[in-house]
Amino acid sequence: MESYIAQDRERAERLIADDYRFTSPQDDHIDRAAFFARCFPTAERLRAQEILAVVPAGGDDVFLLYEYELKTGERHRNVEVATVRDGRITETQVFFGGRVG
């Protein structure tokens, strides 16, 4: 998440596996190249992002609950399931939440 907010692509590329898959309500199992082209550059719309909870989900999966604030002032929460193997993220599944506050 820190590399996303900082737009530190070099760091993110070290953390994300070559066979990475990303799924969200807007993206269906896109590959690593599509993620970096389509999703990674969207951080400029954010003012802040905070991880609220990280919970093991069994096996190689963890749940991340996070809240972010857009530059418009709107706040939202999402949950992600991240699959991590050998220190690299192999899959991310994002579940969009709604506005907060």
C-alpha cells in the first residue's frame, strides 16, 4: 500500500509476483501488466490511505481493511484479500465498500 500511495513502481514491482492477478468490481483477473497500466496510476486521486486491520484468512491469504480519503474529501472503506507466497503478492481481490462518515 505504501508503494502505491508513493507511486514507487520500482518497489511495487519487487513485491508483486510475475504471475500476479488483480480482481475488483471493475477488473476481472487482470494480469500484472494490466494492473500497472490501469490501476497503479490511480493514487493521484487520493489524499490519504490508512490500513485499519490485517487479519489472517488461512493459507497464504490475509484480509486488509483500509480507509482512504479522496482529494474531494470523500472517505471510503474497502476490503482486500491478498495472497502472499515467498514474500511476493500473487493475487489481490478487492471488495469495494461505501462512503464513511
